[in-house]
Amino acid sequence: MAWTIDNEDLLRQLAEECEVLYLAFTEAFISYHKNSLFFIIPTVVISSVIGGLGFSDSFTSNSTNKYILGGFNIFLAILNSLFKILSIQDLETQAFYISKMWLLLYENIRIELAKSPVERREYKEFIKEVEDARFHLIEKNAILPIKIKQKYKKKYKDKIELPVGLNHLAVIRIFGRETYTPKSPSITSSMEVNV
């Protein structure tokens, strides 16, 4: 099948979709990274203080102080458990990977469109490759934070469909922050954090 103006327009639309999704998932990565630091920094600071106080004979000789150290250790265990349950680091990694894959697809389309029609690959073969890659990325079911999803939906209205439906998620609140978990076990992507 030969390249036509309609083919090029379709690929330009797909490239725009890829670029928007790259930007959205990059923003999601940054958001998840900030949430990750919300758990990591207090854990490191409290662990260091507890470790230092644990070596101090004058502090640990008092039985009340031993209870204080024990309380901090329990708090750290709870904080680490929440961090694991919320899978924020997994979401961060997934958003980073997905954003880079959308960028790669965007660049592949742009490069192909930049070539002269004579140098381009067969259109049918190329569009199949693009659609397969696009479907694969959407199938990954990566989760965007609600604010980011709403921002991009508002900005691009019906032009671009963002993956992941929010209707399969239940809301829970932890430390005043909304967290979304799947209602059904069939959804494998673990959670969505509203930041």
C-alpha cells in the first residue's frame, strides 16, 4: 500500500497521541517519585536517629527510653509496610518505563514521516508495527494519578483517549492522601495515588 496524505495525517495523529502520553507518564513518574520520597526520607531519618540512640548507654539504660525506641521501631515497620502495600515504587518504575516507550514510539513515527516517500518503509507494515506497539503500551494498564489524568483530559478533550478507566478503583485514605485500589482482582495494576 502506498503512502498517501491520509496515511500521513493518521500517523501525525498517532504521533501526537504518543507525545501527550509520554508527557503524561513522565509527569506521573515525577509524582510517584515525590510520593516515594514521602515514605523514604522519614524512614532514613528515624532509622539513623534510632541507630545512634541505640548505641548510647546513657539513653538505653533508662527503661522508658527503651519503650520510646521500641515505639519508633514499630512506627518504622508500619511506615515500611504502607510503602510496600501502596506499591509506590512499582508505580514509579512502571510510569518511567511506559513514558520512555511512548517516547520511542513517537520518535519512530516522526523519523518515518521525516523521510522522503521513496525512502519510507511499506506503509501497511509500518502502521501494523505502530498499532502493535500502541496496543502493547495500552495493554500494560499503567496508572496515571487522577490530577494528571484530569489535566490531560481537560487539555485535549476527546482528541486523545488516556488508558486506564477509573471506574474499577475503590478509594481509601491514608495520612489524608487518597489512594485508589482495584475493586476486582482481575486488574493487575496495583494502585493509583492522588497527588
